[in-house]
Amino acid sequence: MPPIHSRLISHVAILFTVLFWGMSFVSTKIILNAGFPPLTLACVRFAVASLVLFPIVKIKEPDTRPKGRSWFKVMLGGFLGVSAYFFFENNGIKLTSASSAALIIATIPVFTLAAESIFFRHKIHLLQAGGIALSLIGVFFLIHPPGQRDANPGHLLGNLLMLGACISWVAYITVSKTLRSSFSGVVLTAYNALFGSLFLLPVSLLEYRSWTWVSTSVWLHILYLSVICSAVCYFLYLFALAMLKPTVVASYINLIPVVGAIGGVILLNEMMDVAQILAALGVISGVVLVHVPRSSHLK
């Protein structure tokens, strides 16, 4: 077991990771509200992130690089995990609220478990099945709140795009599974950022008519997403994962949508009615149940 001070630092590291990742939804909304195009934002974010990550890879693992068929999988991972994911997420956040976006993205573990059950015959226990059902019901009511038939259609489309982001990430996880035994998380993240930004470059150029110079504060939000959220937080996450039990880390990660939702309400003046709050609780409760290990269920 790691020393007490190391475990304490690990708890602080994962706590800051949760806060920073949760607030990334708010920063993205602020940037998009300022007129920065969504695909250009994704391209710039991961181009900057790759500039931060590759020098670290060069120092820590100078001889590690994809070879042969792994090049295709790494490129596909960059397309699915960065290009496709942030195509859906940034366009979704532009149309919906940061609160709804954070809560819908929180269901990625639910969709991952469901996909593994369907395509890989992965067995799930009763609590996990209940968690999947509870989260999906919560997402349904987040996307289509009861009694709001005249709700903004853009908001509905934004929520559906966030579901597209969830599906893209599940596909990315499936593709990258075989690469994790050959490459460290830092190397994979660096190459995914590089290829993701390269795939985004042509489509971001189509947004040139929407390009506009934004204020210094908006650029600081972009740097926050690029350097802190896409680079620094990843190292904090890996450090915590090495020191703490996966279930402890997962418990912290479950707080990300809570941080995103609270940040949206406080900083962006977003409103959540009783039905949406109940739907949010359903999503979060379902995600928590999905993370319950089989051994705990059997005790």
C-alpha cells in the first residue's frame, strides 16, 4: 500500500481532475457563446494539446511509436476519440446547456457496459442492469422533459448530438482496447490528439466564414481546455489510478457531471426544473450502480 502522504496527494490529484474536467463543459459553452466555431475549437484544442504532450513522450518514451498495423488503429482512435467525439460534443454544447451536456456524457460507462454485453457477451449483474435502465430513463427525460412539448428544438438536437458523442467514445474504447497492451496512456493520448486535430483541420477550414477574433479571456478558456483538461488532468488521473483503487477513482469520476451541472447553473445562469433534477439524479444513480463490482453485489 502506498504511504499515507502519497495516497493523500492522489486524492487531491483526482479531486482537481474532477473539478477541471467538470468545468470544461462550462468553458466550452463560454467559448462557443463568444462566437468561436465548434470544430475550429476542437482542432485548436488538440493541436495545442499535442504540442504539450509530444515533448513529454519524447523525454519519457523516446523509442515508442506505432508500427505496422497499429498505425491504422491509432489513427482510427484519433478519429473516433477526438474528431468524431468533439464534432458531436462541441456542436451539442453549442445547442444545449452545459448542465445537460455534462449529465448525458456521464452515461458513457453505461453505454460501454451495454455494448460489451451485446457485442462481446460480457455478463452483467442485476444491479448493473438496473443502473443501465435507470440512466437511460434519466437521459430520456433530460432530452425530452415532460410537459415541455414546445421546448427549443435546438436544445433537443443538442442533446441528441451529445448521445452521438457517447457512442463515438464507446467505439473509441473498443478500438483502443488492443493498443493498451502495447502503448502507455501518455503515448496513445499524444497520438490521438495529433491525428484527431489533423482530421479536424479540413472540416474546421469550412468554418472560416465564422472565424472571429475573441477576447483574451476566451483564449484563456481555450488554453485551459488544451493544456489543463487535455494534458495536465490526464497525468493527474493516471497518477491517482496508480495509487488508489479503481473503485475509488470511479467514485470520484462520477462527480464530474455534478460539477458540470452546478457550474452551468452558477456561472451560466442555466435553469433546471424539478423534472430535470430528478432525471439528473437518475442518471448519476444509474452510473454509480454500473460501477458496482460483481463481488460487492454477491456479498
